[in-house]
Amino acid sequence: MATLNPEVSTLDIFVADSSKPEKLDPVVANTRSVISAVGPFVRYGAPLVASCANNGTHYCDTTGEVGWVRKMIEKYDDIA
């Protein structure tokens, strides 16, 4: 059985709908990092990547969609 580190038990968890990009910025701007498991990323992931890049927020996801990752790097690397 895994145990939870008591230091992380009080972390806030925010949920935002990537189909409503205008709802992402208020959440992303108030965080230091985002973890996404949205998939398929090619369909739902780009608005969150854009918001993270524009707000200086660290981004991590679970994708294996290499082509999509390449597009996100090409589009947002300079901004991020």
C-alpha cells in the first residue's frame, strides 16, 4: 500500500476544461506547474500548453503523441 506524503496532502487541485480556453488562464496563472492527462492530446492539449507558455507555468503530461509534442515545441518553445 502506498502512503501519501503529508506535505502534499494539503495541495490544492484545480480542474479546468480545455474546450474552454478562456477558463484556463485564471487557473494556470495561479499555479507553478500543471500535470495533464487529458488525451488525446492532439485534440485537447494545445490550449493548455499555450496557456502554460503564456503564463510561465511548468507543464507536464502523459502523452506519447510524438508528432503533437514536436508541434507544441515548435510553436511555444520561444514563448515558454
